[in-house]
Amino acid sequence: MTERNGKMKVLITGFTPFGGESTNPAYEAVKRLPNQIEGIEVVKEEVPTEFHKSIRTLDQLMQREMPDVVICVGQAGGRPNMSIERVAINVDDARIPDNGGNQPVDMPIVENAPVAYFSSLPIKAITEAIRNQGIPASVSNSAGTYVCNHIMYGLLNLIDTKYQGVKGGFIHVPFSEEQVIDKPTMPCMNLQTIAKALEIAVKIACEVNVDVKRSEGTIC
């Protein structure tokens, strides 16, 4: 990774609202991050919740900013905690259309590319650091098959083929409190808490080059 006068740069993105929601806690939390985190420059951008257009937008942002670290953030309504994603798979299988009306089923994200990529973020160190601040977090082994997995796979493919040396990965966030007013049994998290967790993730992603080795696996 390249340091600019001792300063690292992180590009962090959040999606536009989708699925009938009027807001997306991913970008709403990203917007709340400071522009500097302990000397780390933070670039905050919104990306469209659309297959392929999201990856093209991300590529343009990476080309413009030349970041050291890229963290994409998305909403996982129904999950109770910050989910630090381990792996992205090379398949789109959309249960609902994206914001452009696209609904690919059993389609590869990138033709003739690896079946999966692992995050290059220190996922366990990030999870541990977030928990240490009293915020629920876990390592997730499935980013789904919608636009979140799509952009995570696209990011890691871009790093593999075009932006070698960049760290990259994806974090899922729960619904915000505002989104569950009419969903009383659905788990949620305050936007300020989500933003605090993302701030921790930015810091650990820049500081830790070798992830901690501790069990975060699941039995099923």
C-alpha cells in the first residue's frame, strides 16, 4: 500500500435505498464518518444498488482516488449485528429486481473468473475491535447473492486484476431504528452506533496487516 506523506486513504461506499425502503443505513452511516480518522483520509461515496453499474461506479472511484483500502457497506435487513463478510461468490441470483429493474438469475458476475474471492481485510481483528467497544459484530460467511455480494466480488476482482496491493472487503449493517417503526420484531441498530463500528473498521483495516487467528466459524 502507498502512504501519502505518511497518510493512508480509505474509500468507503454505501448503497442507495432499495427494496421499497426510503433510506439505506449503509450510506447514512458512511456519511456520518469523519473525513479524518487518526490521520487516515476517508473518502465517502454513494453507489447505485444496481448490478454491474455498481461495479463500474466503484472502478471509477478507485481510479480517481487510488485508495489504500476500500470498504463497501450494505444493508442486511434482519441481521442483528455488524457482519464482516469473509467471501464473495461469482454468481448473481436476485430474489427481487435491483433499482434498474435488473433481476439476473444464476448468472456469473465476471465471466471466466474465479468462483470466489476472500476479503483481504483483517476480518477477525475488525470483528474483535468492534465487539470490544460494546457493539455486536460477527464474521459472516455469506454476503448473499444480491448487489452486496455482487459489488464485493467486483471489488475483489478489480483488486486482483487492476489495483494490486489494495485491501478490500465488505461489511453488512442491520436496519436502522427508523426503518423498523412498522417492523417491531425486526432487529435494528442506531445509525450513530453503526457509524462508530465503521470508524473502528477503517482504523483496524489500516493498522492490521496480519489478521488475528481465533475461531469465528459456525457449525451450520
